[in-house]
Amino acid sequence: MSDTGRRGIVLAVLVLVSAALIAFYVVRLMSGPTPFQPAVANAAGRPTVSLTLQTVAAVGPSLSPNPSWVSYLIREQGVWHRTTVWTLPAHALVHVTVYQYDGNSGLRNPFLSQARGIVGGTFTVDGKAMSRIAPDDASHTFAIPQLGVIVPLQGVADDAKNQCDYAPCSLSNAHRTITFTFRTGKKGKYRWQCFVPCAAGFVYGFGGPMQTIGYMDGFINVV
Amino acid sequence: MSSEPAPAARDRRHTVRIALLTAIATLIALPLVIWVLGPNMPPGKGTDVANSQVFDNTVLLVVMTPFTMFILVYLAYTLTVFRADEGERLEGAPIRGHVRLQIAWLAATTIAVLFLAIFGTAELYANGSGGGQGPSPITKPGGALPVQVIAQQWEFTYRYPTYGGVETAQLEIPVDRQIAFHVTSLDAIHSFWAYQLGVKADANPSVDNVAYAKARKTGTFDIRCAELCGLWHGYMFDTGRVVTGGQFASWIAQQQTRFREVTKELPPYSTTYNPDPTDRAG
């Protein structure tokens, strides 16, 4: 084979390998983590779903290679998963229960201590209806800015007994139970996040788990 | 004896042709630039500031049009006239400097650059396209309604100091009224970009970055963060509204009622904030 032919083959192989690597990267980027898809019920002709979440100060070694990171978890068929990408139906009522096991961090912007965008304008903390909490009592928030939804999550007291060290935490650990309902609206891809600077050990508390999908941030695919 | 003109005469002929073609192309392009493309230049004419930016962009286009036409004509002329015949393998004529041509080119570009420098400086100092903006505004329009833009990872919120310091998640401003945007940040470096208003101001922690704009018509405008600020930078967008004075008065009264309790929790209005906690407490 001539030199030109050999060069042509090498070039073609290099182009193919490069294209395959780019395609692999794009497919991986587009697919992302497998979304959690809760069961959908129908109530008065409107789709209704229930989400059960827990927020933990440290996600633990069984659920993450970063055991000390703060995280949201979601319950699926009785098992807690670290999945923050969810698929929900459009124009649905979403009933959310959060078991909140983490202590207070406080909000950088006190304005975010008032709930917005939820059905009835109120949420419950251990059964008590509220529309806001003291900004310094916030441990986390559940917020979907594009839908105008924000709910501050009150932390457990510093001196509470039997606090949870590592997730998944159980209901016997000190916790708050927070419930609220929001509507998903039209189809689209919405991000959700925590607004409390809760990432321990990171500058301004906004690194690590606050910048990584799968911990304190995620997507809601409304379909 | 050959009928070919001497090289000098041939060069002059090419020069005259290129100059004529450039002049014709410029005469055709300039009205299109001024009356068709110019008025549609970004960011539109939503505010006095935006209108001024459209004017500046149009002037830049007008200045660059003859140069662009010259380059395009020269390229087309060269490809057409100096194209080698098929199979022709001739070495081109040696390239030598042409003093008059070089001086003409340098003079034209120097004049253009100097004009743009003077024009740009004058526009920067004028009240509109850039004057009166920044941490220490040169000009301060009287009677401006102050609206504070607070950036945080990853959302803008807005505070109205003349309405009890109420903070909102939506931005609404009245039409035909000068607005003084006071832009700051609670954490990382962001940038408040209200596209149709022609306002783009960095949001830096501990800095009060001021930008003025006066909306000319009601409607909506896009708000985006224009500074890479972390995971959700691409999702840090919002839609603002320009409304009539009456609608604004009604809306701000509603916000004051809705956020009355949480307003009591806010720190006193300040041009900048340095909130605790700076790190996680728990």
C-alpha cells in the first residue's frame, strides 16, 4: 500500500474515533440520570402525584461516593434513592412530604423565608400550617423558580435528641415533617434547587452538593 | 508591436475600476444600512438607553460599510479578473510596495478609528448609552425611581426602597419614568441583563452598580444573568414587565400587602449587603 493510502486510512480512523467520542459525550450529556417517575392518580379529572422526600446533613457511604455531602433523597417503593431528576405529569397536583433531618443554616436572603407558588399559600411543619418561617431557622428550601415555587424547610433544633448522622435516616431520628402541594403547569424542563448555603466546607456554602445534580439540585421533567 | 498597455497604466485601470465599484456598492449599501438594518439593530427601542445603543450600533455600521464594501469588491474583482486560465501555470508579478496606496489606506483607517474614539467617548459621557452608569455614575437623572436588583445563586429578586423596602420575585416598572437600577449580589458575580431595556450591569458582592433606563412603551422584557455564575446560570432568567403608572401603583401595593410580614425580616435597605452565614453553620 502506498504512503498516501496508509495516511488516508490513519486519518479516517482518527476521524471515526473522534466522532465516536463526541457522539458518546453528547448522548451521555443528553440522557443524564434516569428520572424518577412516581405513580400518577386521578382526582377530579386532574392528575395527582405524591412525592416523599428527606433532606439529610450527610448522605452517607451507601448512597454516595461523597458521604459527607448534604442531600435530598426520594422514596420509591419504600426505598430511599439519591435521585433528583423526576418526571411529573403536566397540570398535576403534586403533594410533597419532606422529612427534614438537618439542622438550621439560615438564609442569605431573608425574603426567601416566605413560601410562594404553593396551593393555598401555606405549608405545614409538624402539622402546623405556616406561610413563612424565621429566616435563621431555615435548613433548606425546596424551590422551582420557573414555576414560582419556594418552600422554606425548617431545621431540627441544635439540641434535639437522636439526630441522624448518615442517610438514609429513619422516622425515629429527630426530624421535621413538612407538607405542601404545588401545581406543575405546562410541559417543560424545570430546574429545582435549595437556596440555603448548606454545603458544609465549601466557600459561601454554595459548592459541592449545591453545584451537583443529584444532591441539592435537580430537574423536573413535566410531560 | 504588442497592444497590451504598460504595467503602470494597467494597474491604474484596475485601481480606478475597484474604486468605482466600491463607491457604487457603498452608495447602494448605505441607505439599506441606515434605513433598513439600522432601525432593527439590537436591543430595540424599548427605552431611551436602548434607543441610544441602536443609534451607536447604526453609526458603527455606517462607518464600517465603505471598508466592508471595499474588501468585498476587491475580493470579487480579484477572483474574476485575475483568475488564471485552466492549465495556466504562470508566476505572478513581483509584489512591491505602493507608497500612495499605503498612505491612503492608513489615512482612511486612522480617520475612521479617531472618529470612533471621539464619538464613543462623547456617547459614554452623554446621558444615555453608558454615561451615568456604574458604581459612581457621572450623571444622575433627577426623580428616578430606585429599584434594587439583588442577584443570588440562582435567582434575581427586586427591592423597592421607596415603597417600604418591599422585596419581590418579579420586576415591574412604570412606563415613561426614569428608573435607577441598583444592582448588587449576595454571593458570586452575576450580571443583570434586561435585554429590551438596554441595561446590562454586573452584579458584584459589596458593589452598588447603577444603571438608568426610561421605558418608552408597556410590555415585557427578558432578564438574564450574563455572567457565568455556577450550576444554574443558564436557568437564571426571568421576565420583567413595563406597565402603566396606575397598574404599577396597584401592583406594588399588592406586593406590600403580600410580603408585609417577611419585609419585617429583611435588613434595612442598603445599597449592598454582606449577609451571614458565609458558610454553613450546621
